[in-house]
Amino acid sequence: MNIIKTIGAILLLTYLLCGCAHTTDANKLSNEIPQGAKADFTSYAPTPPMGWNSFDAYDCRINEEEFLAHADFMAEHLKEFGWEYVVMDYVWWHPEPGNWDTPRRKGHPNIRYEAPGLPLHPEYIHMDAYGRLMPHPDRFPSAANGVGFKAIGDYIHSKGLKFGLHIMRGVPRYAAFQQLPIKGTTYTAADIAEPFDTCNWMNHMWGVDASKPGSQAYYNSLFELYAEWGVDYIKADDMMYPPYHAGEIEMIRKAIDQCGRPMVLSLSCGEAPLSRAKHLMENANLWRISADFWDDWDKLEHNFELFNAWSPFIGQGTWPDGDMLTLGRLSLDDRPHGPERNTNFTEAEQKTMMTLWSIARSPLMMGGDLLSSPKEAIALLQNPEILAVNQHSSDNRQLIKHKEQAIWVASDPETGDRYVALFNLDEQEREISLNLEMEGIRGQHLARDLWARQDRGTIEGVLTERIPSHGAAIFRLQQQKGGYTAAPKTGQEMEGKKK
């Protein structure tokens, strides 16, 4: 890892000295909104975003060299398959977060306070004069002297990738304690802070009261800063965990709209309330429908229910999010969840996760450490036929769900081909079958196994596959001469047929 750190530092320094941070005119056109114009935010994520997030492997402790090494890895090994976002998760403003134990878990990065808003170690909280958190130069040397994340953002863009950043809802408690001014106003952080509105799992921030003067200006100032850094993707946390913070979601939406730069907005953490689906689609590109997802079969099985419930709300530019893919090497140095390990999922379960996330059109965010994950884990991210289902299918829905099995279907909107995913939820290997008449698929169809990337010959009437315990198979069915594929049945039609 020391070699990686050294190489990363040299690469970034060389990059900055050579002036390579300048973007091309084409990049400028794609990353800026003309003054006075308002873009439709759904155009920022026309397909489910694909990338890597640092949390599942590094918790809150990733540094500049490690982060840049992941950008390099993605550019070399994953970019050609559509992976493009490199996302830094939480507490990037702290020099060494999680360096003590808390009652919550080993290394959880809560802050000790002497009094409300006054931290025991103020030097750990790196902010600018307007109460905006800044990356700590001890971990991110290129951020020194007020540069912030601009150098890192420029480096990621030079690789043809996009830069993502985690933020917590609200205003830093220490900014309110100091009564720091809100940029461009006569108000202070104390004027907008709501001391009784705190995240129940991390204590750094106080909520922002949307009804108070200066609140929108504070969020505007944040996103103007992120636009200067070249941020393309925001993961905003503590937005939906009860209670649902509609006011702050709307302020973030407005702040992005006025900042002059397209930014994909991802809301965490889940489970998102289904009753808020309309509001979520009006304000965000993606939102977490699950609680923190880990490599546990019960959690994976529960996501079948969640994806099914949210499938009517799969949109164009708005995506229900099943959380990160727990593949490869997780919890480095035994944080954030359990001992350091390769995923606990079996090979079959890993394919089930990738198949379900793909046919449900969830955003795909790899959680494992790209630098140390087994090549078999990386290979799961490099199957273009599986990824095509995630990026380009339509009419995605769960057709059947029993204790032992589940079946999902979707369509290719360009060719009319049909996708069928068969899942074995049982503890034993078993055959899973679908009567194709249920989907109006009649006559002969060429079946292609997308995981094997092989044609399986012509089928008619029934699709059957023997699948290992907790495993999955997914097929593309292409109509042959004399075959016929009817328009997909509606939910009401299917219910009538069952009766």
C-alpha cells in the first residue's frame, strides 16, 4: 500500500505541474449549464449510475493516494464497460476519523463535545470561514491552501471519469457554535441551525430549518463550492432515515439547480418510505430503498421485496437504489462492518446480487476494494451483456416470487427481445421454470445465457434451468421465424390469470 501511496502522490503532482487540469471544450460543454438556463435534472443520470464508493472497504479513512489509485484502476479496467463514478464517502474533513472506539462500533467517527457545538478537539474539524467543511490536508495534501477537492476532481476528469462526494445533511455544529457567517448574507450558521434535529447515528451536524432566512443561501454556498471542485455526483446522507427531511431535500435540489454544474443527486440512507415516491422522483436521481446492505443472504433476499415494491417507480433519470455491491475485499482493518474479508457471499449469491440489481435497474456502486479484490470479483463487473440489462432494458418487474424461487422479466426496447431472470432462493439446487405463455412469448425463441455469454439453442413454450442454491440465471430471448412475442401483460391481467 505504501508503494501505491507514493505512486499516487507522484502522479498527482506531475499532473498538476504539467497543467493537465485543463478540460477540453467538449468537457466544458457537457459539465456546465449555460447561465440563466435550467436543465432537467433527470438528464444527469439517463441510465443507472455505475461506479465505486469507498465506504464498504475503507469506512471513513480513505486518503488521497488510495482514492486516486482507485480512479486509475477504474480507468484501466472498468471504464470501457461503463463504470465512471469514483465516489468518496464520509468524514473527509477530519485528519484521522475513527481513531477511537465508541459505544456504537469500533472506530465510529463520532466527535466528543465539551458543550453543545464545542468539540473537545476543534482542530479536527476543517472548515472555511463560511462554515463549509473542507478536505483535511493531512489526508489530502493537494487540498491545502484552500484548493479543496479541485485538484482531485481535475485528476479524475483527466481519466475520463466523474467525481462523487458524500455529504451529511445540515450545518456543522461547530460552525453554529462559532456563529460563522453564511456567504453572501448577514446571517450566521447559528441562525439556521436546529439543535434538536440531529442524525441519530452520527453527531457532527445539526439540521437546517428550511423556514429560516439564510437556509437556502447556506446550501447554495455549499453547492457553488462543490461546483468549483468539479463534483459530478453527490451522496447526501441522513435524508430519509426517520424522519423524512423533505425541506432539506428540496433545498439541496434548488442548490444544485442554481450552481451551474450538473450533479447527480443520490439520497441515503434507507429504507426510503414508499409513500414518498412522488417527492423523491421530483427531487433526486436515486434514493436508497434498503438499509445498509452487507454480504448477508437474509439482506439479499429482503431486497427482492424492496425492488418489487419500487419497480413501478423506475424512471428515466430516477432510480430506486439497492445500495452498494458487497463484492470483493470488504472492511479493511476490520471497519466499517465485521472483520476484513472477501465477501461472505458464495459465487452463486454474488451472481444473484448482480443479476437482481441489473434487471431491477438499480444503480451499480461497487463497494469492495478494487486494489485487493480477487480477479473473479472484478470479472463480475466486466460482463457487458449483464450490464446492458441494467443500462438499457425496460418494463422491469418481478413476475413470480415464492419461498423457493423468484422470476423477473424485462424487455429490450430497441429489439423487442425479452429478458428472463430465474432465481433459486432455496437451500438446495433445483430446477426453475417459466411457462413463457405467461408473458405472451409464443413460438420459437433463441435463448442466450448472459452469464455464460453463450447461445443455448432454440426453446419453445417453457424456459427451464437447473440452478445452484441461492443462485441465478438470466436469458435473452430472441424471436425466431414463426415466433411471436405479445406486449407484456399488465399487473391486473396477470392477477386475473392467477385467479
